[in-house]
Amino acid sequence: IIDGFTVSGGSANGMAKKGDIERCGGGWFNHGEGGTSNPTIQNCSFTNNFARDGAALYNFANEGVCNPQIINCEFIGNKADLDGGAMFNDSRMGICNPVLRDCRIIQNEATYGGGILNYTDGGESSPSINGCSFEDNIGYIRGGGIYSSEKGSGKCNPTITASFFSDNK
């Protein structure tokens, strides 16, 4: 359990391949590849982090399980020069189904998925989002608030309840 931390000013801007810690998860790289990584992250703030993918938080479940519980956290002003401004959920033949509850995702930027990007290639990336607000996020090509991308036999079906979306572009 991680409770009450601020993660700010992190950077992962290397030219490595997608899913590599040098390029993904400027604030936090949650590594479930080939295993399991299911932390509880609560009452935390992720601000002004930068990465090529998943600027604040990158959940990686390549052939593993990565299902964090993210409760009462805020993701503000993070920027990915590629995908997933606040968060990138990457299943790749694994299961990446984070639970977000009572979170604020505000003023994040990315090419795809200014707030959150869900990606799968043969796995499952279906977060559960409840009571969250998505405000003023920018997806320069698609998905200001949330963008999902399925490849192969993968499945991206986010469940969104009691949440608020405003001025995402």
C-alpha cells in the first residue's frame, strides 16, 4: 500500500521499445510482466511527470497480471509525447485491469489518450473507473479523456460509472 505520496517531475524519455522502463512511466512503472503487480495506491498526487508513454503511471502486464487499486488520487499536468498522458494500461497477452475510484485526471496531454490509454495485443486491458473526473485533458489525435486500442484477440472494455467528463479535447 502506497498512501499519501506526491510523485512529481519524473521523466522517462529514452528511445527504447514500448514497454521499456527507459521510455515508459515517468512517475511510476508498475511491472507485472510475467508475474503479478497489484499495489494499492491511495491519496497520492502525480503531477508534472513526462514520458514517451504513460507519463504519470505505466501499468505493464506482458504475459502477467497488473491490476492496481488507485483510490482518491490525482493526476495533474502530466505529458506523454506519445500515448497515455496520465496513465497507460498495457496488457500484451496479460491482464491489466486497474480499478480507479474517486480520482481526478486533469490537464494531461498525449498523442492518443490524454487522460488514459488502454492497449491490448491478445490480452485484456479493461479498467474499472468509478467516481472519477476527467477535465481539460488533450489527446492530440484521439481520446482526450480515454482511448482504447485492441489488437489481435485482445479486449479493451473499460467500465465507467458515476464519472464526470468536461472539456477533454
